[in-house]
Amino acid sequence: MNTQELVSIKNLTVRTGSHVIIKDMSLDIREGELLGIAGESGSGKTMLVRALLGVLPEGVTMQAEKLSIFGEDCLKLSAKQRQRLVGANIGFVPQNTIEGLHPLLKISNQITEGYRSFGKGSRSEGLRLAEELLRKVGLEDTGRVLDSYPWNLSGGMRQRVNIAAALMNDPRLIIADEPTTALDSAVARQTMELLVSIAEETGKSIVMISHDLSMMRHYTRRIMITYAGRMMELGDTETIFKAPAHPYTRALTRVIPVIGEERPERLPEIPGSVPELGRDTEECIFAPRCELAGEICRNPVKLRELGGGHLCLCAKCGGDGDE
């Protein structure tokens, strides 16, 4: 397996004013991998991606020890240089099927815009490629689709258009942010299978952001679990599900149904909610909701390496932190 790093992030912190949204998060994205980023709403998944893409909301700032994309040091690039680097090499599939599509512009204009603006070719060449990609994602009546406005298409068709648009510049990396949120279960499954088949066929890397662990289990090879702007756990998908090390990961796998497993009893709940404030603490941010929390959890917590690339942010990971 080719393990070349496409993206390397080290100690990323994102703030709005003095309020920390993401604290000291590090992650490498490898060539050809299917990576999942999972966690409850408010855990920092989407903000991490926006920091990577350089599209943070107004008033939100970031700092990092390292942010490298395809070997380029993004901390030294101008905003325009970074925009071109990202636009030419990363495809993005939004969570809302209409979020990335302008309601008053035809699909033909929107799907070819990036292709032309990044100097990949002419409009006619872009339209030929768009037809090819629309067929690839399962839309046969390409002429009608290209001549349509987004509101003429169903949610499933719009998401397929979004996937085709993400592929227009032949990106090395595709980021899909909750790509099945607005879709029914059958179309959601088709969308995920389409993304995975594209990755396997072309060798592209795909990062899938979701709160749906059952989807992650079936369609990823490695998972990062996030909570309140921190990485809680990172490891290969099989390990995360068979031997989760962090109490939060174990709680998530208990409360979220997994496809193929019968659970006649009522699913338990994780008490409390993801905190918006106090994320700059050095103590365990999950401790107030953790059934295993103890005095040791008041000490500064650091990532532990459990072997085989399995990381855990918990004083009790590995079993040697018990009081």
C-alpha cells in the first residue's frame, strides 16, 4: 500500500476571538486511503475541514505548527496561492445537496466553472468531461441534467452532480462532508458505494465526515473520533470497532446502531452535551460526561500511542492509568 502523505496537520488550533473551537489537532491523510472523521454535532469535524481548505468563517482564525498539502507549506502561501493549490487538487462534496449549487445558474455553467478557472481546458472540453463524469456517477440523461437548474433535480441527482463536480479537476483528494445527510437510506447507500468505488478505481483518497458510525464501519479503512475540537482516538476501522480504547468511542459505538447487528434493547444515551466553552483546558474535556472519570482525569492529558498507529487521548487508555 502506498502511504505517501497528501496532507499533514500538526497542532492545529482554531479560534473565534478568545474562544477555542479546535485545540492542538494533528492528522495525516495518506494517498489512496478511505479516512472517516466521526463525532457528535459540534465536535469540530466540519471546522477542521474548513481550516484545511482555507475557508474559515469571518472572524475565525487558525494557527498550526505545520499545515502541508501535497508537499506545499500552506503556512507560507498567500491566500490566493493556497486557493489555487486546494482548488486544483481537492474535490469537495458538501453535506447539503444544494449548498454547493447556485439556484439561478444552470448545472452546465456550475460544473465547468472550476475546470475553466484553473486552466484545465475550454468550456467545450469541460462540457464533454462533465457528460462523461455525470454518466460515471449514474446520470444517463446528461443533456437534460446539464440544461437544468438545481431545483429541477431531486436530492439524489443533485448529490451526484456534486460528486461529478468534485471530480472535474481530477483531484488527488476528495472530502465529503456529511454527504448523505439529505438523502433517504437507499440513495445514501448508493452515494457511499459510488464514492468508494471511485476511490478504489482511481486510487484517490477520500475523507468522509459524518456522525454516522454505521456508515463509517462499512465504508472507511481508518477513523478519527473527534470531540469538542480534540482528537479522541485514531486507528484503523476494524480496531476502532472491535477494541475501542477511549471511553467516548466506546460510548458512541454503544449508542449508535450498527447495520447487521440486532439490538432489541433500547439504546443507551451519553448524558450531557458537547461543550462549546472551556475547550482550551489541558484536562480531559470529556471527563464531565465519562462514567470512568476520576482524579487522574484532572491532570494534563496527552495522546498515547497504543501500537499500529492507534492513538488515544485518555489518561486511562491502555489500562495503565487506572487509579
